[in-house]
Amino acid sequence: MADLKITLVKGLVNRKPAQRDTVRTLGLRKIGQSVVRPDTPSTRGLVQAVRHLVTVEEV
């Protein structure tokens, strides 16, 4: 299975609390920070919920 590199590209100010929690669950804190997560359906669901705040590339 491949991995996903997820990068936070927009800030969390004035976002809904659920979106902020989702970004924190992915392990992102600062704009420009990247994390590598396994490509699982649950990770894909989290990314889909905040797709306007992050960029995703397969590693």
C-alpha cells in the first residue's frame, strides 16, 4: 500500500471546530507542515473532509 504526503496550505483561523479537529487528527499544526500517513480509507476520509485546506501527493 502507498503512503500519502499531506501538507497544510491554508490556516485554521475562522474554520469550523470540526475542520480544526480533523486537521489536528492528521497531525498538522502549522501552515506548510507535512506528514506522511498510510493510504487507508479512514485517512482518505479525513483528507476529503478538509480537502480545501490541504494538498495530497502519493509517496
